[in-house]
Amino acid sequence: MAQKIVAGNWKMNLSLQEGLTLISETTNMLKDEKRNDAKVIFATPFVYLHAVRNLVEQTSGTYLAAQNCSEHTKGAYTGEISASMLASVGAGYVIIGHSERRLYYNETHQQLAEKINRALEENLQVIFCCGETIEIREKNEHIEFVQKQLAGSLFHLSNEQMKNIVVAYEPVWAIGTGKTASTEQAQEMHAEIRKYLSEKFGTETAQNTSILYGGSVNAGNAKELFACPDVDGGLVGGASLKSRDFTEIIKAYNP
């Protein structure tokens, strides 16, 4: 059974004090609620990881993620952050392959595969992002497109390594646009992803791999999206920047 996960990706937002306040407010609200079994992950900017670590670790079921890492272990790569650096300041997860990284920094399938390798070497869990543009979907090539992303960056892994991979399906046309895939669209793609993983890694691994939906997830649509049988949670962008909104999304898993 796949773990239920709600992850908040702050992207390049919030000051440190605003971030500390957000985590404090969110975790305090969660303490007052009947907790479900969903993991809660805060994906903060690199420079905040160490500062927010204690707040996150004080609340059961909450974890810390970085938004990216280098494909290199160490060396003369000015401005880059290695997986070992992330692990040393308390990150347990790292997002790899977000559409914004693919678009703005031209990250390739092979480069992302190397980043995943470095993360796994440091015992970090990976949230691997995939998803299509509106042009690809309108050509009805979205399933094949996402399959190529999965194969290009994940299919060199072993079944044991796949235990540390979370897949996040994010239709690019729904990120930050206010548009959301319908429950039918989300379920269709999540089911196709699980089927494709099953063909490579077997049914057990595929069933145990968490597949998150990302793309304008908010408090109003989270419950309906999370009710889809192959949607195991969400990778939340803008709505994770407000404590009440993010808490309401997490509560979508409550009875």
C-alpha cells in the first residue's frame, strides 16, 4: 500500500521568518486535529533547511525536503548544492525533475538520473516529477511523453532503490495557472504511471510507490483529487504558502 503524502513546495518564496512562522502555524494546527496517516513534507529553499529543521522534527509525521540537488558529488561547481550537504542539514527528501527545472535549466533525463543516484547514495528519498505541456496533451501524446520521462530517469534503478522514490505527476499546464486536471484526467494518468512502473518493476513495487498529483491543488479540490484510487497525495505549490490552506489540504485525508 502506497504511503499517503502531502508535500508543500515553497519554490523561491518567503523570507526565513515567514517560513518559520508558516511551519509553526501549520504544525500547531495539525496538533489540534485528528491526525491521519499522511506524511507532511515541507520543501523549503536550501538556505532555510538548517534553520527550520528543529521545528519540523518536533512534530510527528512531518519531514523536510530540498527542491533540487547537484548531479555531482563534490568539487568546483560554484553555487551548486550536493546531496550530502542536504543530508547533513536534516533534509530527508529532495525534489528532482520539477518542470521548472526542466524548462529554465534544460535538465535532461540523464542528468536527472544522475541527481537521483546522488540522492539515493546519501539515503535521501526522491520526489521525482513528471508531466506534459498543454501542446503534448492536445496531441494526445501525454501518456507516451510521461512514460519517456519515467524510463529516462528511473528505469536504471533496482526494486530496492525504488522503495525510496515518490513520483509526482504535474501537468505543466496546471502549475500555477489555477487550472486543475479533472479527477478523471488525474486518475487516468496516475493509473497509467502505476501500470508502466508495474511493467518494469513488478506489481508489488508499483503498488507501493506513492504517486502524487501536483498542479493547482487547493483546499477546495484536494479531497476530490485524493479520493482517486491511484492518487496518493499532492505536491502543493502556491497553497502551501498559507498555513490554513495547507492544513486544510492535509486534512483532506481525514474521515
